[in-house]
Amino acid sequence: MTDLSQELDKVCEELEQVEHKIQDLLDVQNKLLQKKVHLKHLIQDEARKNKSKDWGKSDFSWSKRLSELQSSVFGLNTFRPLQLQTMNATLSREDCILIMPTGGGKSLCFQLPALVSEGITLVVSPLVSLMEDQVMALERIKVQAVMLNASSSKEHMKYVHDNMVRAACPFKMLYVTPEKIAKSKRFMAKVERMYEAGLFARLVIDEVHCCSQWGHDFRPDYKFLGVMRRQFPGVPILGLTATATSNVLQDVKQILGIRGCLLFRASFNRKNLFYEVHTKPPGLKNSAAEIHKLINSRFTGQSGIIYCMTQKDTEEVAKELQLNGIKAFCYHAKMDASHRSKTHLRWINNDIQVVVATIAFGMGIDKPDVRFVIHHSISKSMENYYQESGRAGRDDGKAYCILYAGFSDISRQSTMVFTEQTGLEKLYGMVEYAYDMGRCRRTLIARHFGECWDSAQCDEMCDQCNPKSGSSSSSLKDVTEVCRDVITVLEKC
């Protein structure tokens, strides 16, 4: 009788577990159905808006001038997908958001129109390194652009402020951080005067996903940009990003007051990038030695970036690589600004082979010949990883995106992101990418960004689809007994 009672209790317990699982599945089903309806509405809105006009035409009043400057200034003969559409839309003074992979040519979508337009294009950018990189690149092709940040001298600020309200202003683009708009009353007073003089051509918001708390790089000062539409009506807004889920997109539109804006969205896929994951050896010296061996065997003399989780990690990894004869310098936010700029410039000029950096380095970096991006530790989200790894291969040549994954780094990251609204959820998505043993890497990335993807299209450009890559050091192991021990410990606790 006792045995039967125990068996009944066991059956009841299993039934309860099944009921919990059914409820969990019903909850998931409900969320997916809601998301399906939401996405259908988005698709319908985009189709209605984008098809109302053929933005890819070349018969606008500015089309000839665009073509001339494209060739004479930027040395380009053709536009990449969605570049011409975005340029025509912003020159038509339409609000629009462009979602395009890193390296797809987003910067040209406002730099070229800025040269065609009367007045100044105000570009809001999240990082000083990004602004420096773009201003340096423009200076090399004899295009005048300026930037303002916390380290700008009083003389430079006066020069910029004075010229903002002049019809014969020598520069066409002004780069600022969001903090400048949110916290500098003096600067905003100059923008007001620039607007009143009819010289405010457009507002460009780079990395526009930073506006949203649902985004992976939320910046509180970005939310202040919502005031720009109310304060400067009629000034077209152009938002740019490489990554935005549907939730982030809707949040950004609401914050900026551009719900009815045009949306141009390119595919996430960059066919020249090879994705691979390696098991990270324990200990910083061991992992640095592994990276040194990898660079020497596959990337001798080639330019690359190594991303680390912390500032201390960048310094230690760079030191280890230097001791082994690799020209590697670290880059992080606590370094002196002039030292950071010098490192950046030396890397651009190939005097340095590798920059070992935190995420403070890289957004929008326009160095075409980066052949590898190595992640010394797992990123906090798929969005971060996609953007950071996307610094590779901007010249469309084959490049490698290599992630070193270790369980200790997952633990470290979780302590850093658990207070964020979706921090742990995003981290676990990145963990799935790193530890999925069978699916194409591109399939996992596509699913995250809501895009359908056939793994056959990968063309053996990831370690899961290419049996010859030999990069994956993972193996299957029966951990049943370990799991039983864990359950026993948890039950006793």
C-alpha cells in the first residue's frame, strides 16, 4: 500500500510539473501571437509609407549634384543598397530611420546630403572616438567638419559657436555628444539662433537605438533628444543604427516624436564575415597566449581589434601581447584623451597592429582593412556582439569574427547587467549563440533580429556550417550525474 501511495504521489508530482510546463508554453504562445500581430502592423505601415514614393529614383532636383559629389569627393561610383533611398528621403526633408549592418555605409547617407544642403547638419554621436574617426576621415578628403566635446578648447568652442550662425559657415557638419545637447544651455542657444537663421539643415542621430531603455546601449541623455522635434519643427530627423528590434524601434519613434517616419531596413547579413566560437582557456595569461598564437598563425601583419570586458583586462591582454612581439595597445575610457586619440590614429595608419579595447572604442570606426575582431570575453548582448564584430571587413574582403566563450565570463557579465531592464535576457541570448552546438551562427543572429534565414545561404561562412574550419573546440559530455548532484544540493538548501 505504501508503495502505491508513493507511486501516486510521484504521478501527481509529474502531472503538476506537466501543468506548469503547459502554462509556460501557453504564456510563450500568447507573447508570440501578440508579437506576430505587432510585426504585421509594422510591415503594413512600412509598406504603405515606403511605397508611396520611389525613393530610389535619380530624377530629383539634387540627383545630379549627388552623383557628382559621390565621385569627385568620396571616390565612389555606385551606391550600396538603401543609400540612395535614404539620401533622397532626408533631402526631401522627410523623417526617417535607417537600419543597416555595420560597414554598410550609413555615414555616407548623411555626409553626402550635408554637402548638397544649405546650412549645417548637426550629428549627435555617442562616443568621442566615433566622432574623431569620422572627422579625421572627412578631413582626409578635404571636407570640413568639426566636433565639440568636453575636451574642446575655449578657442575652438568660440570658433564653432560663431560660425554656426553665419551663412558663409566654413563647415557643413557639426558633431556633438548627446550630453552637449542635454546639458549645455549655451550650445542650445546657438542652435536656436542657427534654426532661426534657416541654417539648421537636419538632425542626424547616430546609434539611435541608444534612445531606448529596451536597447543594448541605453544612454539617458539620448532621451533628451525628444525635445528637438518640439523645439525645432520642420527640421528633418535621420536616425541610424545597425541593430534595432521591433520594441526598440517603436520606443525610439515615440521618444523622438517621429512615429510616422520612413523606415529603411537592410538585411543583417554580411556575407564576407566568418563567424566562429572558441572555448576560452582559464586564466588571463592562458587566454592571451591563445590569442597570440591565433594572430601569429592566421593574421600576421594584419589589422585587428580585441574586445575585453574591463579596462583592467585591456591593459593586461595588451601587455601580454606586447611581451610576445605583437604591436598591441590598449584603449579605454579612463585613459587620457590625447593618449586615446594618438593610439586611435596610429592604428588607423597601421603603426599599431591591434587595439585591445573596451566597448568605448569602435562604434562607427571606419577602417576598411580590419581582418579580425576577437572577443576576449562574451559580450553582454547579441546587439553588442553584432556591432562590435561588424568592425571587421568593411572593405568587403573576407574577415573573421572570433568569440572566446568561458563560463566564468558569463558569471562576470551577469553581475554587471542584472540591474538593466532586459540585461539578463539579452545575456542569455548571447550565451545561446556561443553554446548552441548545431545551428548556423547566422541563423541564430537572424532569429534574434526577427529576420528569416536559411542556413544554406551561409555558404560555409561559420564554424558550424564549415566542417573544415576546425575552430570549434567543443565536445559532448554526459553530465547527468553532475546535474543530479546540483539538484541534491539545491534541495538541501
